Amino acid sequence: MSKPYWHGPPSDHFDGTRFFIPGHTTDRSLREILRWRFTEPRAKWPAAYPSPFANATPPRRVDGLRVTLIGHASFLVQMAGQNILIDPVWSPRASPLGWLGPRRVNPPGVTLADLPPIDAILITHCHYDHLDLATIARLWRQWRPRLIAPLGNDAIIRRAAADIAVETLDWGGATTLGETTVHVTPALHWSARSLGDRRMALWSAFVLRAGTDLLYHAGDTGYGDGSHFREIRARHGAPSLALLPIGAYEPRWFMRNQHMNPSDSVRALADLGAPQALGYHWGTFQLTDEAIDEPPKALAIALADARIDADRFRALRPGESWSRPQT
């Protein structure tokens, strides 16, 4: 077994070695994994799925709120004059190996050269499609941004580059970036970088508040009973903008506890009460069995069934942005 990433007292979601979700499990047995991989049909993705918004050039600074999807789950959030990257992945594969594993079918929507100055990086968890050490090292060398992550993820990052400063927070923790307050909040997911370190690093969602703007980024999460979304609304108020995952959900018997499907995400939107949502975690890396364009199609159906206007919840493509001026 790998050495624990976090050394701290046990809590209601940490047993001294591994983190857990009270009353919820995402663990799967080897038998279940083999059943999925060898018995479930897997849609064939195209070799390339280019975005019409590719090669975007974000502004240098924004006073209000502007969000750009880099690709998959990577976002550039421009908020109250701060430039914040969430889960930045510019590598061609979401894998520990450069020659094997899920490969991008579209390039990042913003090139590294076209990024504005980066003030901070937020990491939701350590899966390879969210924590890309090569990208983080390059961003660190160029900008020296603040790095903020849930407990234990600093050990993973520092094993790759010992000089990178990482601030870690538990669920319920908070810090400030200029005028923006960053809250670390629960998500129904898990973590691992190898076979022996499952749940040794914490995973999270984020709430960012600056003035009247409140942004919620769900990270990777299952829906469960929806209580963690309702808790966000109870503690912080309805977000101005909710970033919600809509992909990597088939087969449901395997993925339900760790990834939402579009119908779940529409329920999460209702729980949060957000006037606007943006969908991510689809169309870049094939991690599960659904077709590449199924998530936005299923989202449209779920919104229609819930009688929610389609413009209220958009499935973003790499390079696409949403913005609201400061009022």
C-alpha cells in the first residue's frame, strides 16, 4: 500500500488513512470492473471532434464574471480581477503514460501561450483528467500561482515537483484570493493515482464568492439524494452560476454513485436554484461508454422534461465562454 497522503486526526470523513463519504460508497470490486469492461457496449468516438470555439483568446482581466471552458473539466474563471484555473489539463492524454490511456479528441480551447496571467489554480481531486502534473509544473514555472487543493493532494504534487507550494483545505475550509473567497465543499466522488492509494487524498467541489457573484463548481460528483447541492444553497445562497458535469456516466449501474448524468445535473440545478448553469466533463476524453454527443442531447431532453429553458443550462465546448458584467 502507498503511504498515506494526509496525516491528521480521524474525522467524520477520514479514518486516519483514507477519506470516505458518510453513508455513500463509490468503491467497485474487481469483478464489477471486469463486468463493465468486458460485457457493456462502448460507443466508438471519432478520432477528432473539433470545437468551433477553438483558439479563444480571453481578456487579460475581468471586473465581473467570465468563464471559459478549456476542455473536459478545465476552466478559466475570471472573477473580480483574478484569473483562476480549475483542474487545468493541457496534456494530450489523461493518463500516467504519455503513449496509452484516454486521448484528447480536441485540443485545449485556449493555448497556454494565450492564457492571461494566472493568479491561482484550484484542484478538485487527483484523477488524471483533473490533476495534470506536467501542466501544473509549467504553469508554476511561468506564473507562480497559488495552488489550492483538498487535503492530501499536496503530497502528490510535491512528489513530482518538490518546490511547488500547495495549500490544502478540508471540506468546510476557505481562503481568499484578492476579493474572492474560495470555499472547499463536499462532492460524491473518490480519488486515486495508482492501485494502492484509493481515497488517500480528498476530493471536493468549490464555491467562489466575490461581491454579488457566487460561482459553484461541482467537481466530479454523483447526485446521491441531492443533499450536498441543497446544502450549498442553504449555506451560501443560490449560485449566480453553477458549473455542473454532464458526461462520463454510462453504464449507470457502475457510474451512478460517482458521476451524474444530464438528468441528475438538471435535478442538481433545481436544488441549487442557480439562474444559469454550464455543462462540462464531456466531449474531450472518452472515459465511459456513452457516445461523444450523447450528453448534450440527453441534457436537452432532461431540460424539456423539467420545463426549464434550454439557455439556462448550456453544454459548453472547448474555448466557449459565458460572461456577466459586474452590476
